[in-house]
Amino acid sequence: MILTVVILVGVPLPGPQDDPHPGDQRAGFLIDRDTARRVPGLKLPGAPVGRRPVVIVFDRSLPDREKLAEFLAEVPDGAAMVLVIDGGDVPADGPVPAVSDGDGSIAAAVGMPRPRDGGAPIGYAVLDGDAFVRYATLDPTYPEHGFEVDIVAGALT
């Protein structure tokens, strides 16, 4: 009985920006290279793809600078980070390189899942140094889960 109350009160139901298949969201394991999508021609600021691991963060708007900086602090040394915003202008002076993806081509290239509401993804993908997409997940609260990026990307650095 107590466990039921804890689950009902403490575990939120999937929201509109979550994965339609909850079991696929934030699975926490790397996709095997034998089955991973490869994106060697993916154009990102600083051209990090294929040179080192890359954490690509997807958001619909610019995240809070302080929260983004906390998230960035968890990205392992040796990995690059790029912020992909769903359309609109991106600042040239942000804490990480940023690019607009109004047509969704970057999200499609890395295989980002489409959230329940059908809008642009919010979450992140991790590419290894050979341009294989080893992890791609929706996570509308990604700034609070930097430790997960450290674990996932850390396995590739």
C-alpha cells in the first residue's frame, strides 16, 4: 500500500515532451557500434564530428545560462558539446557552440525520437569519435541530469 502511494505521488506521468515509448527514454546504455547510425558528414559548429566524442543537446529555446553551465561542467574532458535550438537566432557568445535546426535536419540525422506532442526534441545525443550515434534520448529536464551525460559520454572518452 505504501509503495503504491509513493509511486502514484512520487513518479510523474509522462509529459508532452517525453518519449511516446517511456521504456526508450533515458535508457542509459550505449547503442552497439554494429547497429549504430553513422553521421560522418554532420555539420556542427567547430566541426567536432568524427574527431572526438560529441554531446549534442537539443532544445526548443535557449536554456537558462546557469543551468546550461552546470550541465556543461558534467561533460567529460575530451568531449565536445554543441547546443541545437529549434529555429530562431542563436547567440554567438554562448557558453557552447550553438546552431539553429528549424528544419529538424540535425535531429533527424542523429535519430532523435519525436516527443509525444510532435514538436522538436528536447534531450541529447552522444556521438563517439568515429561519428557513430551511440546514444539519443529525449529528456525535457536534461539540465538536471548532467551526471548521466558524464556516465554515457565518459564511456567514449
